[in-house]
Amino acid sequence: MKKIAFSLVLLFYLVNAVGQTTAEEVHELLKAYSSVKAFNGSALVAQHGKILISEGFGFKNISLKTPNDSGSIFRIGTLTKPITASMVLQMQEAGQISVDNKLSIYIPDFPIADSISLKDLLDNRSGLRPYPEFNYSGQSAIDSLIAFIKNYPLNFKPGTEFENSNTNYLLLGYIIQQVGGKPFYQTIREKIFKSREMTHSGFDYQSLSSGGKTTGYLNLNSKTIKPAPILDSGILYSEGGLYSNTSDLYKWVLGFFSGRDLSSFLNDHYDLGWIIDSAYAKKTFLQESLIPGFSGFMAWIPHDSTCIILLENRNSGDLLQIAENINAILNKQPYDFPVPRAEIEVDQAILKGYTGLYRMGEKLKLKIELDEDQLYVEALGLGRSVLFAEQENYFYTKVSNIEIEFIKNAEGKVNRLILHQKGETIEGYRIE
């Protein structure tokens, strides 16, 4: 879906699904991804106001063999951000707040705050640096966050640059709480979840007792099954602490984009918690999420009321590519179909020899890392994907179909790699 320059290019396998409806085609694609363990979660896809599919794939809990379904509930991580932003807009519409207000109204003893507006926070253009290891546990945590931003200079002049900083949306949660006079999660529940009848959404995932609750996995593949640690939802707070399911998120998306004048927003590449791009010449709003044990993706294309929501209870960097292929089906374009390939075991000592940072031309760097006996590739700034071995030095990904070949120098040490994609090759040299 997102066609940005620094993303890895897909190797397309042209598929012509003869005799299938669009819904059947999308189902078969997701079923194929699930069969090669490249998708484990729930999906909702709608177009022209009609839900084409809403179903689950894989398991909520591997050990209990409980299958995912359309009602499976997941932690949604960064998909929380647009919901937080929508609460700010609701408060503005109610006359409680203005996005042009300066941060100094809410943090009066922070001089630099006079130059930062709430719009800067919403746009990730405040210049406030990311806050490490935030754990919301009451006023003491907010005090710690405010003390942190007071002690460091801005990374840039507000409004002049973009930086994806968690500090922005943590502060918006604090402001919502301050203006509303109630805890952030209570305001969201009363003003958004209840009005949209989002009955499967909330904040305290640890205490959730619903049968739809999924178990999150750090690794979930043929080699390793590792449950993720159970994190307090307060750790991610207003920038990533909510849980939901696909049908509730669809209700929210429809409500957010209906009957609201957004002409003064959503005109740059990021605003109101959405990444703004285009696909097939149609303006597209999307957001991705990756937190321990859970991955998420949602997109809205106003031109034809397309909505794609993918939620997984495993760590995955593949949802963007899966969504791109679903959108290709919806637009009757060629798409990538997963094809089962051979997979062999490679000794851990050999895998360790491949790890490091590789420079691929002037702008792109690839990070190869070994985590829990599994090799991963990550384009810095993007999600990471699992690498599967076809030969001892030749690996592939199951979704984007990227192939990586590791090359040794005369001393027998790996000093470069070759990335194969779309019939072309890109050579990269190890720099760390």
C-alpha cells in the first residue's frame, strides 16, 4: 500500500484468479499466508461500504489450539494514536480545546512550550525527543515525562521537521486527561467506545477475561514458539496502550471519517496519527504497529471507501506487504502470492556470522540480527522480517519474497550480502 522510497520492493508473482469473487480471492490469499505461517490473526476488508471478509486465521493460543476468528481481541499498539488524535478533535469540536493552543497552557513552567502547539504534537513536528521506557502509573509518571522534556533541548524548531516521537502522543494523553478531568482511558471509553458501540475495546489488557483475548507471541514459526511478556498497558499509555478487534476498529474508522471537516488536517505525509500516502492514484491513510507479541495495520482509502484492518498476535514486519497485495486484488492488479519453499536448519554459529549492519547504496542500510535462534532482516526505520534458510548461505522471506545471499571474503568471514528482488540484485557491504 505504502509506496515510499525506502521500503523494500516486492518481488511480484503474477496471479490471475479466474472465476473467483474479490472476497474469495482475498480469503485465499490470507489462507495461503496462514498456511506458510506468515499470518496469524484476524482480518477485515471492506470496499464501497460492504465488508468483503471478516475472519480469523491461525490460533489465539497455540498450546490450547483455540482458533482466531472475527472476534479475536488484540493489543493494537500504535493504532492507538489515531484514536488519541480523534479525542483531541472531539474536544476541539466541543470547545474544550484548540489544536492551535500552545503546550505552555498545560505545562506553564516549561518556557520552550510557548513555541509548541498541539498541532505540532499531532503532526509529530514538535521537536521533542522520544521518551525512553515510559511507564504510566499515575501523576509520578507524568511528572517524570515533563521533567525529561524540560531537561533536553529540542531536536529541531517546532513545525519545521518530522520525527516519530512517542513523547508527542504521551503528552496528548496527558492533556486529554487534564482537560477532561478524568483518566485518559476513562475519557476514551466514555466518549469514543460507548458512542461507537465498540464493546470489545479497552485499555487494561492484563485484566481482560474475554474469550476473544489472544496470547501474544514474540516468535511463532516452524522453529520457535515463544509467548511475549505480559506488559502493563500503562507502559504505552496514549500512544499504544489500547486493545480492540477488527470490527470495533472498522466502526471507529467509519465514524472518524464521516461527517467531519478534515480539510485543515491530513494534508501532509503524517497527521492525526495517520501516515498519508497514495495507492493506485488514490489518497490513502494508514498506520502500522509492532509491540511485543502483537502487530497491526489499518488503512482507509476514501475514494472507494476501502478499509483494510489486519491484527496479529505475533511479532511481524509483514503486514504492510500483505495489505499491499490485498489492495492490489481490490484494484484488479497483479499481486504477490506466497509459494511454499524448502527450509533447512542452519547451525547457530553460522547464523551468528551473518549478523551485522550492511550498507546498501547511499541511503539504505540493512540490519541482520539473530534473536531466539531465528535470523531477521530489518531495513532501518521499518519493521523486520524473518529470514528462512534454503541453503546454508541463501535465505528468503515468506511475504515480500526477498532473497538474501551471504558472501565470504578470502579469510572465510562474511563481509557482504546480495539482495535479490524483482530479477535484480543489490550488493551490500558489512559496516558493523
